Amino acid sequence: MITKKTKINMKTLYQQLKPEIKQALNEQEEIYPSLVKGVKIALKDNYLWSHLSIGQARDLVSFTSLSLGSMSSYDWSYGEKFLICED
């Protein structure tokens, strides 16, 4: 469970996105403003990849150069293709 105290030290998923993923979202926002806005809100409201719905993760994939078919079960589970991994 994530508490308010825990959130202070955590980055949102949006803050953890790789720069090329943020750029892809921003480019697609001009074409699909409502859909991309929804994805961005989900990313800004969540701190853990596992808290995204399958639909939100799928929408994120669709706005990048990655294909749904290229996603492994590991990618779906942890989102490492999208997030900056900090140790």
C-alpha cells in the first residue's frame, strides 16, 4: 500500500518515463489530444506500473513506436521498455 508519506519519495510513472516515450506521447497529443491526455493522467496519478489498467498500458504502447506484438509478458508486468530503471 502506498501512503502519503511514501509518495513523497516516489516518482510518478510519468516522471519515470524514458525521454523518447514522453516525446512520442507529446507528438501524438497533437493528433489524439483526448486519448493522450487520459494516458498522461493515468501515468501522473500512479507510482507503480502494476497500478495501471491493461487498457491504460495498451494505450501507452499504441502511442509509441513499439508494437503490441513486440511486448513480452515481462514488459506487460513491469513496463521496463517505458521506464527509466533506477537502482
